Amino acid sequence: MKYLIIAALVGLVFVLIYARVRPYLKLFREFKTALNVDVNRQDIGARSTSQSSQLVRCEGCNTWIPSDRALNLKSGLATFCSTECMAKKTASQPRKVAG
């Protein structure tokens, strides 16, 4: 009988402590799942960006930019980072005369 009363008291203490700690445990679980989701999204986004776009060099200012943001001439041989670099480079080059 003595062991039954001790077990009941220990169980009651456990239930009271668990009732007080339960909201914090739920908050911790939500925080943990939120961190896991954000980390996974960042990893997926970084992988897809690095695999889909390569870096190309701007012909005007020689900076490296992602190929999906680069501006290309109609010939496709030159790439530029902005319209200003494109205008500057094409204005400084002498035009070739056909013939």
C-alpha cells in the first residue's frame, strides 16, 4: 500500500510539472519545425540558382553577373550587365565598313 501511495504522488507531481511545461514544449516544437522549413527552402533555392545560371563577364565593365540577368546583343556574342555598359561599349567601338 505504501508503494501505491508513493507511485500516485510521483505520478501527480509528474502531471503537474508536465502541465506547466507543455506550452513551452509546443512552442519549442513549432520553432524547430519553422527552422527546418526555412533551412530546407534556402538550400533548395541556393541549389537551383547555382545550377540554373552560370556567371558571365560583362563586356563593358568586366564584372561577373548571372547569365539570366545578362543583356545580350542580337548576335549573342557579347553580354552586358546594364544598358549603360552596352551603350558605352558600342559607342567606343569603331564601326566596321562592309566591303
